[in-house]
Amino acid sequence: MDLVERYIHAVQRYLPEDKRTDIGRELSSHLLDQLEGQQDELGRKLTDDEVAATLQQWGHPRQVAATYVPPTPLVSSELMPVYKQTLIYVFGLIFLLQCLGSSIHFLQTDYFKTLQFLMQLLFGFFDTAATAFMVVTLLFYAYSAGGADNSWLLSKQWRVQDLPPVSRPWQQMSAGDLLTDLATSAFLLLVLWHPLWMSAETMASTRVALNPEILQWVPWLSTLLVVSVLTNLWWVLRPYWTKLTLSINVVLNLLFSLSFLLLWFSPTLLVGTENPLPRLLTIADLDRVLRNIFLLAGLFCIYEVGRDLYRLRQLAGKAAD
């Protein structure tokens, strides 16, 4: 049974040192019992080729070792939902900041090339996202390997009666949609209040500014965006649509659509500064692009209002039944 001993030693090579003897003894017992049963059926001693065929069916020694001592995952199964959610929000924040940084950089250059802008945006995002992925994964691995108590993931007062009143597939909010709304509102807030966080040098080198008449809208839009951020943070904790959350979303989208369409109707959104714009780019071009963005955003908000009103009717009809 030289092949059996070689196979067992090969399996033990992939096992922790303190478990090799016990698991090797158990594996040896299973293999010998199987081989003896085959010998009894055939009425003769097995050849080396027959023993090798049986061992081959057991699989590679690494696979057999993994059945006895499964490898420790980088992130435990209990933490995996939190790990995925964390990565989604971290990547969303990185993309938001990268968009902002790339936009500021190209507004300070003497030329504007769309392809170069997109390449810088994508490469900058993936470079930072790779580092963030490594850091987040290592932190969760360290937490998992430390054997920490994960009971905080589940409410100790959990009751069936407290489960969310979700009866339709669309009532579960998508993490992607929540992230998009949250990132968009935060991005617009950063843009509106850029004088608070931009350096004096950066401010002096900007090439465009909002029309003074549009600046009067800043307090109103800021209030609306702050409310949107707060409601999205609330929905992150309770990610499902109810009559209350749908009603809030209808009001917010109505206000956003009204604001965006009024901005679209405004005669001038942007004005130039003392610094010239990059070649092949004019204030009129930027103004037209921004105006079209506001139009599309306003129409999309109107669509969401109609969608949510329809969903409210569905929930009201179900309650009546």
C-alpha cells in the first residue's frame, strides 16, 4: 500500500501541523476500508493500477485536505453583506471625488479633449479604487481572523412582527439606486459650495462661474439637496418602499423637477471669468450642455413622480383588499 501512504502524506502536506496526525489516521482508515471492500468483491489483491484509480477518484490531495479543513476566507460569510455594502459606498465616494477632481483639472488647462478627460477619470478611479479595495478587504480579513463577535449584525430584539411590510419585488430599494442618489446630491452640494473647500489658488484659476442671478438659488437648492442626502441616509437603514417613503420621494422629485426646469428656462447659467477657457470651448457650449443636463434631470424626476404615484396606488389597492 505504498501508493496509499504517499497519497495520505500528500494530503497532510496541505493540513495544519496540529491536525495532520488525526486526519491522516482517519483518512487512512477510510481508504483502507474502501480498498479492502474492493478486494473482497474481486476475491484477489488489487493491483497498483487499481489502487491508483481508486485514489484518483478521491481527487487531488489539496481538495481532500480542504474537505477536512476548509480554507479560511478573506471575509467571513457573516460579514460578507456588510463587506459588499461597504465596497459599494466606498467606490461611489471615490468616483464622486474623481469626477470633481478631473473636472476642476480640465477647467484649469488651456485645452479640452473629451477622450483625455474620460481616460483620466477612469484610470484615476480604478487606481484609487484598487487601493481602497485592498484596504477594505484587509480590514475585514483582520476582523474576521480575529474571531470577533458578530452578534451586532443581528438585532437581539429581532421579531417576525418587525419585518418590513414588503409584498412586491419593487419595494426593496436597490443599493445602486440609493448610492447614485446619495452621490449625486453630495456632488451637487460640493459644486454649489465650492468656495468653502477650494483653495484660493484654485478659485483664482477657475474659468467659469455661476451667473449672479443663479447664485440666488443656492440656499434653496442646498436645502433641497441636504434633505435629499438625509432621506437617502435614512433609506440606507430602511431600504424598502412604503407609503411614507414613496410620498416623501414624490415631494422631493416634484421639487427637484421644478427647480431643474426653472434652471433650464433661465437665460444664462454661466459667466466667464478673467481666465480664458480652453481652446475649442466657449461659455455658450458649456451653458448649452448644462441646460440640457437640467432638462433631462427635470424630465427624469417627472418620470419618477409618475412611477411613484402608480406604486402608491398599488399599495393603496392592496390595503383596500
